[in-house]
Amino acid sequence: MRKFEISNRTVTDDSEAYLIAEIGHNHEGSLEKAEELFRRAAAAGASAVKLQKRDNKTLFTREMYEKPYTGRNSFGPTYGAHREFLEFGKHEYQRLAQLATELGVDFFSTAFDIPSVDFLVDVGIPAIKIASADVTNTPLLTYAAKTAKSLVVSTGGATMDEVRRAVDTILPLNERLALLQCTAVYPAAPSDLNLSVIETYRREFPDVVIGFSGHDLGNEASCLAYTLGARVIEKHFTLDQSSPGSDHHFSLDPALLEDLAVSLQRVRQSLGSPEKACSEREAPAVRKMAKKLVAARDLPAGHTLTADDIACKSPGDGMKPYRLEELLGRKLREPLSTDGAFALDLLVGAATDSGSQNAR
């Protein structure tokens, strides 16, 4: 059975969705705003909140780090300065970890490089996210897997061979893996999502919990993903979709996140059991609207029944119409008036009383 353990939660095919509110850097470098995002995500019904961690000078080439970066989304004159402004350190992470515990949600982060893995392990978070950009980064995958932390891996932009390589890299070292279908388009249109890949992953990796990381607008795709078997759902989260920054415009605000949490619960309830049966809640309607076999007219004792003697009428509290053949050619043991319900114990040569009761 596929199973993903994170913190004190276990995610399986039978469980509700594990909903991750991906804050990323939508806190805009403000601990106060990050704390508010945590509170609002927890209140909306998220299972976890997530940030992103980068060791920027390790991660970027000098040219990219020092490249001028100006405009509406910039928090610094160069790309490196912009990234450093948004980066939280140990103090902020420890405060947010304490807050997450108080709120009853899990807190973890994406590690974009090996020093960031070390940082997150030192802070003591329960899981590490691997971004789509690093699904081919086997050195990082190996290093993160060896921490024994739960791993959530997105697969945007990857080929199936690259996904297999990533899974084959991780599983021998760490079985605590959730694999997420993702599309590296921001925002992603419905035609970009390829949700059917979820079914492909479920067939290819029968012991791995599968999920969906959505950069789409709205909540419909996440609910569809759950019906296809995704049990980890990740959506970007913001307090204001109009804020400056590359993620805010396709992130869910608190109202949309709450709607998603409620919708996912309803989807799970709607999927219900795979066994087809008449439920207790259906029974009254079925009795009222279904049909039973009754006498089409007054019939005397000893009468041999034909199709003209039998009608199908509601309510459906007697012999079902598919049992018509059991009556044809049989003789009545006693008279039966119009609309009287047929039963095997009314017929000559019928089964024993106990057997006939079971046959009704």
C-alpha cells in the first residue's frame, strides 16, 4: 500500500488531501507578513505551510547574482540583492516553526541547494521539498534523501525518464516520498496541466503517494487531481493577488484556499465507496419509486399465472420485476385481489416458509 508519512500524519489513497499552502517568498521579506500568512493558511484549512530556502551565492553564477534587476517585482538593484532581501534566516525559521506548531499545521521548505538542505535539517523541519527545476539534480536528490526527512518532489518540465531517474535515486535511500505532477508554466492554462499523468505515476510507482502542484488559476484542477488519485495538493498562497512579485497573481488568497480545502473534503465524500450497493439513505426513495410484481386483476385460487395476470407497480416493497419468470405457469395457492403483491409462498409448489421469506 502506498503511504507517505510527514510529521505525525500519514497520507494514503484512503486519506483526505494533504493540502500545502506554498507561501514561497510571498511574505516579501517580512516576518510579520509571513506570520499572518501562516495564520490565514491554518484558518483556511491547510495541512501545511511552505517557504523556499536558497543559499544564493551558492545557487547562482556570479553573473546572474550581480545582474541588474529593476522593475515592479524587484526588492533590490541586482538579482542577488533581490533574493537576499527575501531570504529568511535561522531566527525567522525558528519563530515560524514555533508558530506552525501552535497553529497545528506542518511547516517545511523547498531546498534549492545543498547548503539549504543543511540549514533546514538544522532548523528541524519535518520535510524537504524539491522543486521541479531540481528533478534532474541527482546530487541534490541524493543529499536530501540521506537526511531521512520526508521528501516532496515536483516534476514540472521533466520527461518520464527523468522522473524515473529521480525516483530511482531517492527510494533506495528514503521511502518517505511524495511525487507531484506539475507544469512549469506560471500561470498554467487547463491545456497545460496534463492531469492524466497522475494516473501514469500511480501505475509506474505503485508504492509512492502521488500529488499535484498546481500553478493554475482557481481550484477545479486540484479537485479533479484528487479524483484521479492525487493525495498531496500544493497551491501557492498569498494575502493579496495584486501584490508585486512573480507568484502573487496565480496564488490563492485566503478565501480561495478555504474554498479549496472545503471542496477537497466534498470531493472525498463524493467519491465514497467503490462498492455499488443500495445505501440506507437510498432505500426510502427506492421503495417509493421502484416496482413490485402484483396481480393485474382479481385472481382465483388454483389459477395458472400468465403474463397478462401480472403487473409491475410501485411501491417497490415486494418481488422485483426481474423475477417475473418465477411466476409464469405457476398456480395460486389462494385468491389474490387486484394489486395484491405476489410472493413465492402464495404459489403451489413454492419453497418452504423460511426459504420463501428469504426469496421475497
